[in-house]
Amino acid sequence: SVGPERAMSRLPVSLRFGAEGMRVQVEPLGLRRWRVNLFETSRGTGEFFCGTLLEMLAQVGVPEARAHIEHHTDSTTSVLVSWEDLGPLPFVEIGGD
């Protein structure tokens, strides 16, 4: 499965097809903390993107992540994303009886 760190690092590739014309850059800031820079954005994009990031992280097992807009200009938005330690991932046995 894809964990949250991998999902965040793959964000520019994942969004290439759904956000044509928008460039995305991710920057790890430390353990479970990321900055996502969006270029060529418009008003409202940051709020929408925060919700999208939170849903993506929920899908990979981080139900209580936080995302907020750090700054926004006419064409650039920076979003800070963080989450708490998930603890050990559960062991799933495949093919057991």
C-alpha cells in the first residue's frame, strides 16, 4: 500500500493529469510535515486543494491530517500539511486460513 510520505512525494506526478496548467512542487519540512507549492493558481484553488490533500491522506490511512494555506498571491499558493505519528501499521496476513 502507499503510505502518506510516498503519497506526498508523488503528488506532482499524480496531479499532472488532473490539474493541467498548474505546476506542483512538494518540499519535505521534517517528519510528517510538508509544504506544497502550487503555481499558476487562481482564487479558491488553495481551499479546494487543502480539502483534496486531506482526502488523499485519509485514503492512505491518515484520517486526522491538517492542511492550511501558508500564503497566497495572484498566481501562487503554498499549503502546509502535517499529521501525527500513525503508530505501527497493522499486520495483514494474506492467504492464511
